Amino acid sequence: MSNANDRLGARWYLWAALALTGAATLGVRYKQMAWPFSDRFVVTLPAIPRDRPSIADAASAKRFSDAHERLESDPLDPIANGTLGMLLHAHGMLEGAEACYRRATALEPACYDWWYYLGRCLAKRGATEEAIDVLQAAVDGNNSYLPGLLALAELYLSINEPAKGRRLYQMALERDGSCAAAYWGLGCVASLEGDEAGVQRNMRRALELRPDFGEARYALAMSERGDATAVPGKQAQRIHGVALRNAVADPLMGAILAMGVDASADVVAGLRLHRVGRFGEAVPRLQQALASRPDDAQLLFKLAQSLEGIGEFDLAVEAYERAAVAAPAHAGVPASLADLQSRLGRMDEAIRFWRESLRLDAGNQEVRKELVQALLAAGRRKEAQQEIIMGMNSLD
Amino acid sequence: MRRGIGLRVALLALVGLGLAVVATRSYVDTEPGAAGERGDAKAIGRAGDPRLGGTVFVERAGASGLVFVHDTGATGKHYFPEIMGSGCGLLDYDGDGDLDVYLVQSGPIGSRSTGSGEAGSNRLFRNELDPNDPNGTLRFTDVTEIAGVGDAGYGMGCAVGDYDNDGDPDLFVTNFGESRLYRNAGDGTFREVTTEARLRVHGWATSASFADFDNDGHLDLFIGFYVKYRLGSNWGCKTATGAPDYCGPLNYPAAQSRLYRNDGAGHFEDVTASSGLMGSERHTLGVACGDLNGDGRIDLFLANDGDGNQLWINQGGWRFVDQATVAGVAYSATGQGEAGMGVAIGDADSDGDDDVFVTHLAGEKDTLYTMQRPGIFEDLTARSGLSAPSLPMTGFGTEWIDYDNDGRLDLFTTNGAVTRVLDQPQDGYPFRQLDQLFRNVGGGRFVDVSASAGEPFSTPAVGRGAAFGDIDNDGDVDIVVSYSNGPARLLLNRVGQEHPWLRIRTVGTTSNRDGIGARVILKDSRGGRRHRHVHRDGSYLSAGDVRVHFGLGETGNADQVIVEWPTGRREIWTVAGVNVELTLTEGRGLALEM
């Protein structure tokens, strides 16, 4: 116990020293906190967020529970505060995250991470000027974290401060001369300053470094475009050759994303790829997304459609059937399954699933039309007539 | 262990002392604990203009009898349409010189439309202002049943236009289900003429616009459609915490929007395919028309949700080509398709051409596309000052309005989330945000003055539709705002009348009756010019006053008005006085050479 206390004491001495050094370095007067130096040295911090969100996902709920318990057992532990902040941040509860980060920065002001998270959180909440102050303080104390420089620069651009943005992008290039995102940023600076030659020069440099940098390609195309009336549609298509942005890796924000309850990136990417008909690429992303959400009916449905799109019919049927179990009231699932069975020549199965779809949504005339045609093709005229009558009855 | 804790506190105090001593930068002051206690997540970072004194707009809906509470009809199943409505309209339906208010109702969902006048239907409120009494009290009477416009479909929005050129505004109501056309009979009543006008459209219609695309003097109709959606095919989506939530548009296939040609005999012909629009499905929410390439023909701008926007350039002969990408209005400056909701077209930078503003989802800035030359735009949002304040908001209804009558177009947006705001867990309807007002300070720059614009701007709600016009006839622009699952607001302007103004009513004779699409140019004695275009569309699911309003600044300098009619005719009138409404009839001005 004595050793433990010594270690604890030593840790706090270290923190205090770091804090003072950090504060001096950062040059921060943190007025957000009140420091009433009463006889008993009472320190007032932003309140700990007490609301415990209802988390459906068991693993995430456990993480929240653990984080709260840890913080309650040691409210002055900056790591406990920051960790809860990160969890809240990851789950979109930014107000609580902000409070936690404020506590963490107050308790451990020398720690760059808390300032970075606080700045990013404030920016997302729309408190741009305060976010700039926070991130600027962080950068002043530690300018080695490239994503921090870029995030701050983008905020400066968002408030039309191109000169300050330029300094940061140049600083980023001093650290990494091959940083395409910094050249893209310098192009944006040039755009704000009305310097089209600067836009084109910097966007071209960004594309030399990263030919797949869609945002730079778009910006360059916009800068170089001619008279709209003279540009045919083909060129418009070429201009919109936009890929996802290739910013530098951001391990700090990556840590927050990893705390999310679902594989959001895979969900979004999978759904988007499905939507634009890139089924081959959509399948692995949707499968990855389903790994953390195995009963998500929509993901299963899109996976089934994607599998159907690449000719994996048996797997598609299986996925449709799983979707039907996950969403038993969704009329679209059996309708799609019926379409696929029809495509495979399994008409009895198709008719069964169209009927199931109509049981769930009697007003869908498109499905009823498919069913009637299938019944007629199968020589089941009486059933077809009955369906037509039922369809007329279901009209408004 | 106790010794350790005491040591910590002491050291923390020391740290605090150190922090105070080396201070060089300060942050926003708040009371201790405030960060964890603020109920409104959107209240931070809002700027104000101390000169405004907090009374730019006052809310007077209840006090004036404009009592309307929107009902989403929510069932707990999170049907997608529940979160998207609804809109509102301003129209002088009885021709008595003041603006009446039409408010679109939504719920209950899933029930079939049962006709006009039932509980839960849209409502029309007649403005009872006495035109002969300048100090008259603003009061509204619900005349829905008498007027026959209590559409009971699951309402989305409305478009207003005098499609039959008989001098009174007609009404098109967009629904999730079957949308309907109501013809104004001119006697205080409307008649539903959807079928005889050959306008039977079914699906999820959103914003619509009456505009004369072929300049034949008859208003045609564009109807935006959102997604292909049936209640029986609703997906369940979840928040980041796993709670049930509304899905987004990309969960459903986009629906085909529709263009209809008015044949001048009371019928509309579907020209979607022949005009080149077929096969261009996007998730359309906002619709605004205007001549955006300066060729004299009315083009069509569509704000699409999660897709690139579309700018259908009118080629003449009922042919349209989407040039949004090349024009620079399809995507953000970073080439991303954004969640377009509402749209406003107007001359934001007072350089004589129209700019386009589109409201977006939280996490995306709203975007100002500034026209650089005819048909070519640049995203200058950051330079304008509109980027950062809009980032945390999900914007819907919006319009360029000169609220302070200083001659420059300011900007209003109403905001409200579409998925649960997780910072509002105790709120029974956790989608609330604050509306915003931006003052144009010249040079294409705007300042967020919301914090000092009045109490309505500090009361969060779930904003959707917004319609603009001088409702109390006192010489400035007022606003009706419709909110999801909440009472509509009537925002009366309390500062505009401090400056002189001029209001223009255009009356077409060869052009369409209201002069929709006309360009109105106000010249002052020093040669200065300001221009506006005659429109009712834009915003979100809503229709505004057709009259053009000019604030004249402190000098009140107004010399001449030029109207460029849709038919191409240019005429000039001399302004004899200010603080009046001028009715300018096509053919009665002094003709100008083209």
C-alpha cells in the first residue's frame, strides 16, 4: 500500500509539473473553470454528465458502464474523464463529451489529446471560434500532429481567414513535404483569395502526390471549367470524378470511431455502393457491417440485392430469407424474393412470396400485377381473377 | 491514500494558479457546470448584433388567431414521411390586399385521404386586416371549410400560382399520397380540379413550383418527388446508441420528379419524358426557378437530399439539360453531394445577378453558390461567413429577405434535425434546433445576428417550411414558419419599417398574370441598381408572397423601376414616392429598347 501511495504521489507530482509546463507552453488562461482558492482549495470543474444513455448494444453499454464507474470512483482522473468524453463523442452525445474534455484538459492540461478532442468536439457543435482557440492552443503547444494542423487550418478557412490557414498548411508541409492534403488546403486558400493560378498549381501538386485525391480533382476541374453553355454533358461527368477524400491518417479520431456502436463506415459505404450499383464492392462492405449488426434487416436486404446483382443467386435467396426473418412486416423483402425466384424459374415459390408481400401491403398494385401475370402464365385464371378483384377493392 | 487525495487537490490548485498566471488566451465565460447543464445543444457559438436590441422579430401567431399545430401522426414506427413535413404558403386568396396563410397538416399517417374539411386537414387562415386602417390589428380567421381547401391527405407542402390567369392565386398541395390542385373560384372558395386538370400524381411529392417555362403566358408546374416509399416497406434505422430512429433518403430509391405543361385551357400535360427529365431521379426536396444563365428562359434548380443538386437549363422548345456540375452548383466545394433541403435564389452580393443558397444537414455547411458569370457559380460560403454558423444545423426553409430594409438581402433559415439529437435525451421530441437570421453587411459577407434577433430565435423547435411576405402590411417582410410536431409561428418584423421601402406588384398581360419570372430592377438617382426576380417558390415545401419588396436604406432613394417581363418586353416606370405599393401592368410602362 505504501508503494502504491508513493507511486500515486509520484504520478501526481509528475502531472503537476507537466501541467504547469504545459500551461506555460500553451499560454492558456482557462477561464471556463472557476478556481476559487478558498482555504480548503476547492476546485470547481464542469459537472460530470450524469445522464446515462440507453445503449442497445451490449458491448457498448458495458463500455459506458465501466467508464462511468471509473469516473465516479476517481472524478479527478483525467484519463477517466477523457475516456468518457471519447465514448460520448463516438455516440454523438457532444454536449456531454465537451464537458468531459473540459474536465480532462483542466486536470491534465499538458496532454495534447484532450485539447485536440475538445477542439474537434466544439467544431462539430458549431462553436467554431472557440474550437479555433482550443486547437490553436494545442498546436502552439505541440505542432507535430499533422491532423491537428489540418483541422485547425480548415476551421480558419471556414471563417475566411486564409492567411492563418496558409501558415498551418505550410507548417504541415514542413513536417511532411508529401502531404497532399496540405497542398489541397493551399489550393483552398488560393481560392478564398481569388487566386485561380494558385488554386490550379496547388491542386495539381496534390494530384501528383495522390492521383486518387477526388476533392483536389474536383477543385481543379471547377477552376478550369469554361463557359457552361459550351461544355457538353460528357465533360460534366468527367468533372465529377470525385473519390473519397484522402486526408492524412488521424489516429486520435480513429480511436473515437473505433468506440462507435456500429461499423458506421461500412454501413454507409455499403449502402452507397449498393445504391450506385457497384454490387461487387458493396458485398464485402455490407458483410463487414453485418458482422456487428447481424440482424439488421436493411443491411441484409441490400446484401441480398447486391448478391443478386453479381449473380450469386443462392446466397441472395439466403440473405433475403434472413432479411424476412429480421423484418417480418416489411413487404418489400418477400416481393424482392419473389422476383428473384421468378427470375430463377421457380414460379410456385415466386407466387407464394408475392402473396406474402400483398398480405403485408395489400395496396401495392405493382406487386399484384406481377402476381396476376404469373398466375395467368401458370394457367391459374381463377386465382388471377380473384387477385384482380382484390386489387380493385384495395384502391383508394 | 487520504494523503494522496489531499495532495492531488493541493497540486491541482497549484496548477490552477499556474494557469491563471500564464494566461494569454481566454475562452467564453460560462458558469461552473454550465457545459454539462445546457439543455440546448445548438445554443453555443451564436453571434448577435447588439444594435438590434433583441426585437427584430416578435412571435404573434397565437395572439393573432393563427393557431395551428402540426401533427406528424407518429406511430412509433418511424415512418420516414413523419419527419419531413410540412410547409406553408402566403397568398391573398380573397384579393383584399393582405396576405392570408395556408398551413399544411400531415398526420395521421396511413389513413386514406377522406376529402376536404375534416379534422387534421390543412388550414387556411384569412387575414382580417383592414386595408384602410394603417394601425389595424392583425387577426386571422380560420376559413378552411368555407374555402374548401382542407386537404386531408398526408400533407407535405404547397405551391401557389395563378395557373388560369384569372387574377387570383390557385393552390397545389403536395402530399405523401395523392397531390391535389385547387382552383380559386374568385369568390372566397376553391374547387378541387386535380382530375379535370389531368394532374393526378401519386407518390411522395415535396416542393413544387409554378413557372412559365415556355413563356406562353401560362404557368406550368414542376413537382419534386423524394423517394419511392411505401409504409409497408419502411426500414427501421437506429441512432449511434442503438435506439430506433428515422432513416435517411439513401435508404430508399429516389423517385422521379415531374414537369407539366399548362395548355392554357385548364389542363396540364406531363412533359417529363419529352423535356429530358426522365431517368434523372434524385431525392428532390427543394425547388426554385429562375433564369440562372441569363438567356431569358426560366431554368429549374433542384436541391437534392444526399445527391448532387440539379440545374436544369432551359434550352427552349421544352428541352432541358442538367448543367449543375459544370455550373458548379451540384456539389460542395469539396465535390461532395450534400443533403439539399431548402433553396433560395436571390442577388446576395448585389452585383446584379442571382446567387443560390441551399440548406443542408447538420455536419454539412449550408452552401452559397455565387454567380460569377451567367451560368457559372462558385461556392463562396466560407468567404461569406455563412459556413461556420450553419455547420451544426439541419436547415430547411430559407429565403433572401431584406429584413432591415437597408437595401441588401439578408438571410433567414429555419432549422430542425431529421434524426434524433442525442444531446436531447430527455426531450420527447429530440429534433429541436434554433432558427437563424444573417445580416448582409455588404461585400458578400453575412453576420449571424440570431442571438439578438428576438425571442423566437432562442426557442428551439423543429423547423421545416417558411414563407415570406409583408403580412401586417407595415412595409417590411414578415415570416410564417411551420414546425414539425409543433405550433406554427408568425414572426412579425419590428425593425424594417424604420427605413423607407417600395413594394412592386407585377401584372402580366401577355406574360403570365402575376409576372412570375419577371426581373424587377430598381434604379436610384445616383445610377445604383438593385434587382429582384418575381417568384413565389423556393424555401422548403412553401410558397411566399409574389410581390417584390425593396428596402431603400436610410436615404430612401428610388428613382425608376424597370421590369423585364418573361416575354422579353422591357418597360420603365418613374417612382413618384416611397413607402407604397406600385402595381405595374405589362404594356403600360415606357417601353425600352432591348
